[in-house]
Amino acid sequence: MTRTRIGLVLISLVSLALTACGGGDSDPLSSGDKDGKAIVIGSQEYYSNEIVAEAYAQALEAADIEVERSFKIGQREAYLPEIESGKIDLFPEYTGPLLQVWEPDTKARLSDDVYAELVTAAKAKGLNVLDQSPAADQDSYVVTRAFAEKYGLSTIDDLKKVTEPMTFGANSEAEKRPNGPKGLKDTYGVSVKFTPIEDGGGPLTVKALKDNDIQLAIIYTGDPSIKKNDLVTLEDTKGLFLASNIVPIASDNVDDKAAGIINKVSAAMSTDDLVDLNARSIDEQLPAATIAKDWLDKEGLL
């Protein structure tokens, strides 16, 4: 046999081997998610958000859908480019704050209006918005009980009655966000200094409030520390903070089957559930995976 014929035979054998090992209906990676690609799920570096992301992941895995976790990425400025570029396929977001990033001049404030605008804004980015959850984790301005009683504070507008200089503490990104010092000045006519506290309204922020190092902070309404530390949430009478329901943002890699599973998770979660889940993280120091699994089991979603 000549060298040419031997070469042709070897090429044919290699081609047959590659065909036999190739994809198709029998490819184990082709089931459960589009084109056999794992669904990459992300989360903020915020324990509550990680619990929700973990609930998404476990619910999908229970349906034999392959997932990849990319948790604790940071704040929106860090993770949103990864969502928009398609590096992350699924992310639990918050309707109002995300809409304000994409549509800074939005006039929407109520939950359904915010959601409808968010769907449109996401489409322009090549992204899909799944069903929003009844569970809301609303940004809010909080003060200590002593500070509220000293000046008779119950609304954000009441801050104009404060006669001492005020310092507002939050993650550094908040300084330039719509609900930061500029937004407070523009909406309510209240001026504050700003100091960064990089724990997302966590224990460092609470300590700074109680020590009177700061007088005003942003803490999510779903955070159990508000009740635990007897903090006062100031009513937002002028709609500085948009409705903030938990909502999954998805790429096209999240197919109809996966989207249906995530929508069931969203529908089952209430704001009270979210506060309870957050309390388990803070008080019991349990990992997100354990908290999410227990809740999914209770809701019959596993």
C-alpha cells in the first residue's frame, strides 16, 4: 500500500471516530440547557442575593439542567457588564434600581410600571426579563431610633428639620447613584456629607449608625437588622426609591424549560420569606446553599 493510500485510510478512520464521539441527540451535554451550555448564574456580594441565586441553581439542578455558579461578584457596577456581555446567563436583580441604571430619567415608580419599562430596556440590551417576584427588597434610608425621636423624623422630607450636619454612609458606588447625596438633594432638598462603608448596609453600617459616626444609611427593607437594632425606616413620600421586586435577568441560554422553573421559584417567594431567609443567614450563620435548599423543600420546588 502506498503512503498516499495509507494516509487516506487513516484520515477516514479518524473521521469515523470523531463522528461516533460527536454530539447529536445522544450528547449528554445537550439536555437541559441550550446547545449543551451550562447556565452561568451570578449573584451580588450580598448574602440575600446569593441565597436567591442559590435557589435558582438548585431548582435547575433538580431538573437535570447543568449550572455554573459565579457568586459574590460585587455590586452592580462590577457584574452588570458581565450580564450585558453574555458571560452570565441568569442573575437575581431588583426592578427599580436596575431600571434606573438603564433608564435614568424614568418616571415609573409603581411595581407593574417599573417592571414593564424594565422588560423594554432589557430587550434593547439583548436580555430577557423573567417574571418578577412578589418578594421585594427595597432600598430605604434608615436612622437610629434616638435620632428619629430627637428631630421627629418619620419621612425623608423630615430630614430638613435636622439642625446638625449629617453624614450619609453606604457603599462607595452610592455616592454617584440616583439615591445618593445628589438624589437626596435634588428630590428632598436635603444636603449630607458622604462616607463610604463597604459592607452593603451590613454590620459595619449599623455600627456606624449606632455610634453616631453617620446619621443616615441605606439598608434594604428585607434586612432583619432593621428590626433587630430598632432602626427607623424613613418613608419615601416623593418616590426617590423605585419599586424593587426581585426579578431574574436572563440570556438566551436560559430556554423555556429553565425559565419556567425560575418563574415558579419567583412566584413562591414573598417579602416575609425573604426576611426569614436573611435572618437565617445572619442569626444562624448558615451557608446560602443550606438556606436555599430548606426553603425549596418547604415550597415543594425540589
